[in-house]
Amino acid sequence: MKNILWQHIQKVKKSVPLIHNITNYVVMNNTANALLAAGASPIMSHAQSEVEDMVKICQALVINIGTLDEYWSISMMKAAKKANELGKPWILDPVGAGATPYRNEIIAELLQLKPTIIRANASEIMALAKASNLPTKGVDSTAESTEAIEAAKSLNKEFNATVCISGETDIIIDKDQKLSLKNGDALMAKVTGLGCSASAITAAFAAIIENKFEATAAAMVLMGVCGEIAAKNSAGPGSLQLNLLDKLYNISEEEFLSHFKISE
Amino acid sequence: MKNILWQHIQKVKKSVPLIHNITNYVVMNNTANALLAAGASPIMSHAQSEVEDMVKICQALVINIGTLDEYWSISMMKAAKKANELGKPWILDPVGAGATPYRNEIIAELLQLKPTIIRANASEIMALAKASNLPTKGVDSTAESTEAIEAAKSLNKEFNATVCISGETDIIIDKDQKLSLKNGDALMAKVTGLGCSASAITAAFAAIIENKFEATAAAMVLMGVCGEIAAKNSAGPGSLQLNLLDKLYNISEEEFLSHFKISE
Amino acid sequence: MKNILWQHIQKVKKSVPLIHNITNYVVMNNTANALLAAGASPIMSHAQSEVEDMVKICQALVINIGTLDEYWSISMMKAAKKANELGKPWILDPVGAGATPYRNEIIAELLQLKPTIIRANASEIMALAKASNLPTKGVDSTAESTEAIEAAKSLNKEFNATVCISGETDIIIDKDQKLSLKNGDALMAKVTGLGCSASAITAAFAAIIENKFEATAAAMVLMGVCGEIAAKNSAGPGSLQLNLLDKLYNISEEEFLSHFKISE
């Protein structure tokens, strides 16, 4: 697995996929920089007059609802439908799922459009399942919890999406496959939007790698390993944000392979 | 005072208050990171369909008009009214007050909703007083000027808000209380949005500390001391932005107490 | 030329021009910080209710269509018309020109309002010429290509705008004048929005320097030299973003003159 994922990382850098982001205001800059550092090319565009045309020229789409509103949610639907029509992968990052009725309503609509991959934390994953009236059993919000994993399995079954529950351990679920990724550092939670960057990088991998389970794993391990190495050299979250971008750009095979922590 | 403010800082870090920000596009990322570094948890949300529900789950609200428009100003009013209804503190940062008639009109409406705390520079404070037809005497824009202090006292009296005039010296006014804070560094003015970060951190303290005069003082001293220490290790404004976030995260009691400069 | 451009840089720092930016969400923070570091004062404002009033109090305007939509495009038109009416310079940064029909339509309308300066990469410059039905001959996208230079000359002739084609070499065209700037570093392309920062800084120079060809040259050389020096001390794109802001702030005459690479 180690070597396959490293090859995927190299493949993305060589291919420079064009990624269309309809994402939140807070993370646009960092997301664009994370995509560039990992070897992809970002486009941020949300106008109802052009999102469909942007989907046409890009190789994957990210929909992140962090700062959604009535206008943006229409753009998200239009773009997701167009991606489906053209057979292009799209990633859903349901930031803040469960926080408000409005957010849950938009999420339920987006799920009906069957995202290729869903990446979210455990409480968001459980909120997604609930918003779609799928069975859930509780409110525990660690990725390793049985409740979150059951919700992820329900989402995978109902919508045919690869599901990544991110947290101290990241868990990736797809049909009978399950991976647990143990990289990362607690300081990463003190930088806003690293989960959003992970979703965008997942899109870059989904654009190039046919196997979406492996694409998601490669993206999440890359973020985890780079974040872990960057955190070691960071006095705080300000430095970490910068060091992470540097490491996404210059990580070596040896660094990657020696930090890799994954269990099936 | 020193020790009380340090205890407030620790209390915020332990409580991790959830802060709802309706703020400007320029500073959203930095504001979220400043809140995380100081120990709070940020939410950025502006949709008219959900701002009231967001106010419900948060402990304080920030309204920052930096990049306001017709849609966002309605969201601001809705959120402020809901905060009042629920007895939650809200902070007004009237960025660019006085720059255009439209901005003054929105500010006058927001003031009618009686913000708990107002934080702004001296010229903005004077513009607020003028927009509300309160007596002002001039256009001098240093915080220490008599004109700005008189405007702050009028605003405090009229709207019952704690008022912080920020500048080389920060001045906090509330009824018969007045504090002068002397921390900070001139380089801070070369980083965009540090005032906006100060307002957001003030909200985090107002969420937890009952005494709003002390809450405002703790937030402003924290920003001033951390900025001052960070500036000493910064070659320019790029480094300062990063070092400030690191320092907000890792400041020690000794650093805080030894840099503290305040006069009553 | 060297010494004239250095004097222009000093003149901007002394004058602190107020620059109105209607720009994209991705780069607002960096653009504001780049303007501050170079000695200007940024305003970001897009509300239809106030853009004309903001143009009145600023000394130059930047219109950057990176994340345009139907609302923002109206604000852009209003602001550009007001700048023309008041005889204030405005800079067009046509991000993503050619990517969608909608973008081309808005660009064609903005060009009719005759920007003072256009700054874009080679493929965008060719898309501008095409969107205005000016003669073009191909799709090569390096700044040095004959095709891009011909498109720039057509734009200059048709709209009377100084045109800067940015790339590995930056080329500035105005009537019979042409400059080639050779500063910069390949790593700069891995940081999002440095072109947008260059456009904003160009506005700061256009606000103060009467000769727009020299204003554009001074801004582009400043960005190129600072980026080149910053890149040498950067482990990756995260560090570069920060080091560039530091260098824009603290560049010395000796550094500037010794790195300067320009040919007429």
C-alpha cells in the first residue's frame, strides 16, 4: 500500500489536474495554496452564470458548504449535476453539518446528487446520515466510534460514495474495505481549514486515480504525514500553516515512507 | 489587574467558547486562526436562512462591517436582534465608519441594536458618534485625543456599550471606568486585520467573562502583548502575522506579566 | 531606468496612496498585506450601494475578476465608470479570461470602459484580444511569444491601456515602448495570487506616478526582485508568501539595484 500511495502522489504532481472549488471564504486562500503545493491547479468559481462551464474544463469538483448561502447553494447543485452528467468526480465537504436546519436541508439535497467522495469529521458524518433519515445510533464524535463508522457505512451503501471520517485517526470506508490512518498531529486542529484542504487534495487525487478508495487514502496520508512533519518544526499554529505548505511541496519519498502509519 | 486578566485568559482557553463571526472577507482566515490560537472555536456564517440558528448555538457574536453589502447587512441585523433576544453578548467592529454614506447608515441601524462592546480606531469611533447625531468635536484620530474619548463616552452613555478605542494606546471606556493599554508595536499596523482579530478575541472573552470592561481589557492586552513579543522576532509584516498566531497560542504567564503595560 | 524606478518606489512609500480593490475572495488578505508592505493603504469594498463613493476617496482602483458573479460584475462597472468620470487610474486584472463565455462577456464590457493598465498572463491577454474581436494568431501562452505581444499591442492601440504580460519574463507595452523584465523565481507560480498582488501594487504606483509605463514597470520590478530574494530563503511556497511580504516591506536600495534585470 505504501508504495502504491507514493506513486499516486507522484502521478498527481506530474498530471497537474485542474480542480474546481466551490468552497468557503475562510479557506479559499489556503485551499488554493495546498492544491498548488501538492501539484494540482486550483480554480475558485461560484457564479451561477459560469459554474457549469467551469466543471467542463476541470477534472474534479469540490463542494464545501462552510459559508453557504441561498445563492451559493444553487451554484453547488448546478455544478454537482454537471459533474455527474460529465462523469467527473466530485467531493462533498459538509462543514458544520447538523449545526442548523438550513444546513441539513442543503446537505440532504446535495447527497441526493451522489457525491463521489464524502470527507468530514465524525459528528458531521453522523449528521449527514441523520439528515438523510439513515439509521444512526448516538452522538459520539470520534472517528473510531462505532456510531460514526456505522453512519459512514450507511452513507456508502445509500449513495455509493467513498466516505472518509477524519479525526485523530482517519477512517476510510468503501463497501467491504476499511483503512485506518494514524498520521497527523494535535496542533493541526488549531489551524483553520486543514480539513477543507484535505478535501480539496482528495479531489486532486480523485481526478487522476481511478480507484477512489486509494485516491482518498493517498490524499489523507499525504496531509497527515506532511502535517506531522510540519508540526514538529512549528512553535504554534501560525508556523504550522506555513510549514505544512512547504512540506506538501517538498516531501521526499524517504520522509513519506518512514512516517506512514496505516492499518487495514 | 494583571493577575485577574491572566486568569481570564486561562478561563477562555479552558472554556473554548463558540464564537459566531459575521465578518469581512479579508480577515476571515486570520480571525478564525486568532480565535483558535487564543483557545476559542470560530464559526463563520452569514446566510439569512441560518444566522439566527447559529446565534442560538454560539456564546457570542461579532459583527464586522468591513466588506458589507445589502445582503450581509440584513444578516447582521437579524443576528444582532437574535443575540439581544437571547441575552448573548455581541461585538461591533465598524470598519471604515465614516468612509461612505451607506456605511454610516448601516452603522446607525446597528447601533440602535445596542452592541455589548464596540471596538474601533479613533476616527471610526468619532464617525459612529456623528452617524448617531451625538456631539463630537473634531477629526483628530489618535486614541488619546480628547475628541475620540468624548465620542466614546457619548456612545457608552447612549447605547450602554463598553467602548474600546484602539491605536498606539488602546483606551477602554465604560461609565466612570477608563483604562489605557500601552502594549503593541508599530509593525502591527502593517498587517491587515489585526484590529478585526482583536474584536473577535474580545467576543471570546465577552462570552466567558461577566464583567465586559475586564473582558475587553483582557482581550486587548493579550493582543497587545502577543503582538509586541511577536514583532521583536519578525523581519517584517509577513513574519509578524505568523509569529502573532504562535504567540497567542503559546504565551506563558511570565511573558504576559512581564510585558503588561496598563494605566488606570 | 534603475534609479528612476527606485525613486518611484520611495515616492509610493512616502505618499501612502489609498487603493480601492474590487478583487477576488482568494487573494483579498494577501493583496491587502502586499499593499501595506509596499507602503500603500488598501480598501476592499464591493457593495453597489457604496462603490462609487469609495472610488471618490481613493486614488486608484483595481478590478480583478477572479471570483466574479452577477452582483460583483455590476459593482465593477459602476466603480470603473466613476473612476473614469473622476479621472482616476484603474487597473484590470482579467483572471481566468477565456475560461468561460460569461467571463469573456464581462471582460468585453470592462474593456469598453478603457482600463488605464491591464496586467495578465499571456493566455489571458490573448483571450482579451479575442473577446474584443481584435486580431490574434494562436494560443501560445508564454509572455515572450509573438502572439501575446501582438495581442498586447492591439489592446494598447484599441483601448489606450498600458499592457503588462506577466510570466517568466514580464513584458510591458505602451505605444512604441516595450520593456522586458527578467526578475522573479519559478517558485512564485506555486503561491496563489501573486499576480493579483502585482496588479494591486501596480495600482498603488499608478495612483502616484504620472507616467503609467514607468508606474507599471516599477511595480512589476519591485514584485519580481522581492520575490526572487524571498524565494532564495524559502523552503517552499508557504515560506515564500511570508518572506515576500517581509521583503516588500524592508527591501533596501542596494538589494533592489543589485538584483534589477531589465532590458528595453
